[in-house]
Amino acid sequence: MLRILIAGATGAIGKRLMPLLIEDGHAVTGMTRVAGKAAALEALGIAPIVVDVFQPQALRKAVIGAHPQIVIHQLTDLPQTLQGPLDAATSARNARIRIEGTANLLRAARAAGARRFIAQSIAFIYAADRTPHLETDALASGDDDAPGAITARGIRALEHATLNTPGIDGIVLRYGRLYGSGTWFEAPYGRGSLHVDAAAHAARLAVTRGMSGVYNIAEDDGEVAIDKARADLGFDPGFRGA
């Protein structure tokens, strides 16, 4: 049994991931910033903590209290439904989670003695080039104030912090475009898609498998190479939960 904290436990992936970790016999703490969601977590057998990732002192205290061995970062700041392309303001809020929120969460994880940190990234951030993209391929530029560039800066910061924090075994999961219940899309949306259940499956596997590094997590449709995730994690893009 491992003690695992999920930041963003009530999000689309977190909701699928929690039952998988409970099934595996782990002790799970679910972090949310919305007090009204704590009861729902408790009903699932999840120990809730209510804290905002942008309040570093309160976050540190809460994470230390949970004493996790592994922290899974599934935090985003995105609308529940997609009305059109993301604008710069929305992209900036989500990038802040990835930059400032990730840094705060990593500091709290280190203070709590966590040894592994698994972070949600995206697989549709590669620079335009040949496909399928390998994990070693260059990422898109973040040199201007367009929404895509803001997103790229957030991703670069999240991945750098996850992979370069001393004392932390950092794993980055570059998820494809999510679809399925609780996401923006019910069916695959172009190449490089990923069912939300398979996303949760990958995070579950990364708890005990894989080495520090980056893994493409998507369907095997030629957009990104998932050979590394298959070999090191045992990832199956066809996984679906109950």
C-alpha cells in the first residue's frame, strides 16, 4: 500500500483515477479547492483536503499532514464546456496553474517527504515537424502572447520543474486530446486523442512503473509515438474503466 495524494481529484481524470488506486489497495488523499466537494470524496473512501494551490503556506501544511509518498498533479483551470478556441485570458489562468501551482505543489511534496511526482502535460504541444512525435522532439515556441504560446510556456515550466526538482522522481505524462464523459468531447477529436479512462490508467501505472522522464500518452494513430509508454509503463490506449 502506498500513500498517494491526487491534486485535482475531482477533475475529469481524477474522478477516473481515484477508484483505480483504491482498487489497487492504496491510501488516497484527494485535494480540491472547493469545500463542497469534500463530502463526495469521503463517500468514495478518499481522505479530502481542501486547499488552494496558490496559497503556499496552507498547501504545505495540508500536504505534510497527508504525508504522501507519491503526488499526482492533475490540476488545470479550464472551463467545463468548450465554446470555441481558448482565449489568451483562459490560457493564462491555466498556465499559472502549470507554472506557479506546480512549483508550490512540488515544494509541498518535498516538505512532506514524497518521493515521486507524476504531472499532467499535453502531447499536442510539439513543434510542427514529422510525425509520429517522439518524447525527445522539440516543443512549440512560447515566444509571444498568443494562446498557444502561453500554453507552451506553461508546459515548459511544468515539465522542467517536475523533472529537475532535487529528491523527486518526476514523471511527465503528455496526454493526448481528451475525450469521453466529463471532457469537452464524447468522441476522438482528430489525431492524437486519448480516452479519459486511458489517461487515468496511465497515471495509475506510473505510480509503480517507469523511470523519471517524459511519456507520450495517446492513442496509437500515428500522431505521437507511444512505444516508450507501452514498454516502460505497460500503457494500453484501449483501456476503459467499469
